[in-house]
Amino acid sequence: MRRRTGHTEDKRAERTLGALAVALLLLIGGMIVTVFVNAWPSFSSNGLSWFGPGGDVDTQLRAMQESTPLPGHSIEYFRAWPLIWGTLLTTVLAVVLALFVSTLAAVFLTEFAPQPVRRILEPVIRLLAGVPSVVYGLIGILALAPFINHHWISTSRKQSVAYVVQLNGADLTTATVILAVMITPIMVALIAGALASVPLPWREGSAALGVNRWRTIVRVSLRTARPAIVAATVLATARALGEAIMLAMVAGGRGFAANPLDGLTFLFEPVRPLAATIVQEQEGLSIAPLAHTIYAIAAVLLVSAALLSFAGWAAKQPLKRYGIRA
Amino acid sequence: MDGAALLGTPKPAPRAGAVVRPKRQGTSAWPLIDRIGYWLCWATGIALCLIVLWIVVYMMIKGIGYLRPALFVEHPAASLQQSKSGGFLDPIEGTLIITAIGTLIAAPTGIGIAVWLSEYARPAPLARAVESAVDVIAGVPSVVLAIFGLLVFSESFLGFLSEHAANGTVYGRSFFAAGIVMALLALPLIVGSTREALSQVPDRVREASYALGKSRASTIRCVLLPSIRPDVASGIALGMGRIIGDTAIITILLGQTLTTQAVGGTPVLGLLRGTGSTLTSYVFYNSPAGEGNSPQKAYAAAFVLLVIVLLLNALVTALTGGRRLDRLGIGARLSLIGRSFPWIP
């Protein structure tokens, strides 16, 4: 082979790799544009009421699938509020639950756990992160949902709402608990990373002033790691928002806006989050109005995920000021 | 702090870099609220272990209980009777094919992009844009990637990658389609671990290579990439884990046929253009949420899936190396395997 001069070879390598990177950029740009273009008919015919409440969302989706418009409405008629509400409920409840668990777990892991316990707990958390979501869904629908159905939901509670919705254990509680288990590892990893990188002298200073270990952790370590905790929360929210398969399996799949005014029954009402709806309605991607609606849902998810990614990045910036990489 | 330890015999100086932990101090002197916090920490840690133990034991009992050697060699069949619905030979093949396609595309692309980002990255604004594009992929829910993929692969000029219907419409669902979109899913993990590793290579290594008259390109090829091989490999293993575990892309882009359905007569190409299933979509199909609804099969397949993930997990640990693992920060250590961890630098 003829020896090329290093310079030409270099230029070619840079161009090739650069082209690869630009292709990726174009692909992502193309994705965002395509999803929005396909979503536009749904948004434009519903306007901002797309996000609002109005009627039974399941009926609207079925009408689109059967190409028979609901009486008095166009075929694109869609009010996503029950789905959005379902997403908000599962996401917020799961993130709040996971926030408590993972902060405590991260503190335990970095501060209190003896070496042998830590050696067990670290792989345990990694395993928790590695379990595929369909396995979580399977456990939820075959173990947790029947358990909740039999032991937590009384017959009288079922009868009290029987004329509106059936309670069968595939509900808000199951979805929230499993979702919390799924996002805990990410949050533990981020928070523990930040806690471990709090400069030792800061903690020693606190200890030297006679502050006990717990207060030192709360007042010094956790406070320093606060940006990481915010970032962990934001990123876990993005993860919870995008979870589709597990929620499609355990959340009940009923476009029902669970009502907090129902008291405790509220926790046992089925929900239908946005991402799960895409999976459940995917058969309808060949039917134009339904496809537009599905792409509109995807567009909402895409925007939220991008915003949350950015927020997570922004939340971590203050840590850099302390010279902490987390 | 322990008063006696402070005033009494001086402690031996700790090794440099070792974490200095104060001698455990009894909690009995703490205020009640602090003690509650302390015990809550212990309770959470143990509870997490118990949850994982329960998941593993539960899946093992259910999975091994329903696992028969025959399941691995029988083709699945649509039947409401669990004794007649066959095994999961096709899903296992499907998982292998999808993982192979995804990895084969994602690995070179990911390494290339990572090298460009760390070694060239000119012009700077473009590099930043590419960086955020990688972040966007990492953050986008896989369902969104899946339905985007369906749009793309239903275009007529990509018809050669899936099935052509008689009326000219392109089906858009095939092993090719699913595998290519899966590559996007694995990409951020590979880019992330390659970049991280490249940034760890000291500059003097590059300078030494330049001083010997090597060009940048050959420095990358002959010096940098060989030196970060284990990290690249663990990134690829992470990506494979993510591909194996994803269900949304499979259910939307692989066509949800239980058995592998080749298109046309061409041996390999026809298979890849055809539809099929993987272990994840098989579990989904056989769960009460799917159409098959035969929990025994779902449990057995989910157990196999879990074992594969565990093995990959072990592989990543082995690749990263026990000793090197200890040097990593706790966050990096925890993030070694996980579907949404590319965010962690």
C-alpha cells in the first residue's frame, strides 16, 4: 500500500468521524421534526384543549381506531387530560417515594454501612437497575397486583365505585411502587456519588465542632450534595415519564382520571400514563387520526424528556463550583 | 468524635487516598430524632437488599418451576393451553439477532463519535450540538424512538429493509428496523464510556506518539483505542444489556409475530427483513397484559432474561476489573449497569 502522508490521513479520519457525528445530529434533528410534523394535525384540530379534560379518552381513541367520529366532534377529537393526569400521578408519587428511599439508602451506603454490607448493597443496586422493565411489569401484574387486590382492597370499596370503574389491583399503587423501585438505583447512584465526593475536611470540621455524625451528614454532606439530589430527582422523573412497558402492564390501562377526592379508594383506581398509551395503541399507527394522536403524545414526551435532561444538567452545575464531579 | 481517640494514643497515619472513617461512635448519646434517622438508613438499606432478594428468589422459584429443557428447542405456537403453546426457541434467536444487529451498528458508530468528540471536536459549536444530541437520545423514552423508527422504515425507499405489501405500502417492521433503532438506544452508553476512558488517557501518551512522528489518526488507532479496550468493551456490554432488556422497540418494530417469519426466499436477508419476537416481547405477549396470557411461559422466559442480564452484569464487572472498580467513585461503580445511566458522566 502506498504510504499516505500523516496529514492527509489525519484529515480524512477527522472528516469521516465528523461526518458520522453530523449524521447523528441530523438524525436526531430529523426525529424531532418528524414527530412534530406528524403530531401537528392532532394539535391543530384540538388546540390547547388537547391538554385539557373532556369526555372519556378511551372512547375517543376507540372512535379513531374505528374511524367513526364521536357524535358532534371531528375524528381528531382528543382530550388527553386523563392520560396526562395519570402520568403526573405515577411519576410524582414514584419520584417522591424514591427520593426518600434513595436519599436514605445513599447516606447508608456512603456513611453507615460497614464494608461487608456495602459489598452486598452495591451489586444489589446495580442488579435492581439491570432488571428489564418487562420483568418488573411481570412481577407487578402477577405478584403485586393480585396481592393488593386480595388484601388491600375490600369488597365494599370495590362496590362503592363499581358503577364507574373496576378495581382489580392493577392500579395507581402498584404502578407507583414498581416505578419507584425502578428509578431508585439511578437516584442512589447519583446521590451516593455526590455524597462520597464531599470534601472530607468539611465533614471533619463539623465533627471537630462536636456535631454528631447524623447532624454532620444532614447539615454538611446532604446540603453540599443538594444539587446532585435535585439532579437525581429530575433525571429520575425523566426516566419515570418514559417508562412504557411496565406501566402498560400494571397501571390498569384505563383512561380514568383517578380522583383524589375519593379518599383512599383513589390509590386503587386504575390510571393510564402517556407512554403506556403509545404501547397499547400501537396497532393503530396505520390509521391516520390515531397515528397523529399517538405522535402528539410522543411529542409531549419528547419535549418533557428534553426539558428534564436540560434541567438535570443545569441542576448539577453548582456542584462543579465546589470542584465536585457527580 | 471519640474523646479518647483524640487525646490518647495517636492513630497511625492513613494511607494516602484511603477514606478516613472516624471510629464508630455509639448512637446512644444522640438526640432521639438523629437516632431515628440513623435507624431509618439501616432499615432502607436492608429493605433494598430484601426487595432484590425477593425478586431474585421469586423469579427463580417461578422460573425454574416452569422451565423445561424442551422450552429451549420448541417453536412457540399460539394456543390458549399452556401445554400446547410451545417453547421460546424463536424469541431466543430473535434476541440474539437483534442484539447482534444493534451492537454491530452501535459499536463502531459510538466509538467513532466518541473519538471525534474527545480528540477532534472542531468546530466547537458543532461538537456541543452533537454532545447534546447524544444526551437527547439518552433521555428520549424508547417508545418515542420506536414510533419514530416505524415512520422512517415505512418510507418506500427503505422498503428493502422490511416487507413490501402488494399495494406498495411498506410494512416497516423487521429485524433490520428494530435492530437499527436498538443501536440508537445503545449508542449513548458506548459513547459515554469511550469518552470517559479517552479522557483518562494522560496527554503524555499522545505527545509521546506525536513525538515519534505518528499522525493523530494513527495515534488514535494504534495507541489510544488499544489502551482503552476494556472500557470500550464494558460500554458495549452495557449497551447490549440495554438492547436485550428493551421491550417497547420490539413490540412496535418487530411486528409481534410469535415465530420468526422470513420474507422471500433469500436465506439471511429474508430472515432479517422478516418479523419475529424476542424474549422481552415473548414475556410481554404471555403476560396477562398481552394476548397470549400464559403466565408459566412468561415466568420461564423472564427467568432466562434475568439470567442473561445477570451474566452481562458479571461480564461488565469482570471487564472493569475488581481492582479498578474499587478506584472508581461510588456513583460510577453503581452506574456500571443500568438502562438510564448514560447521564452519569
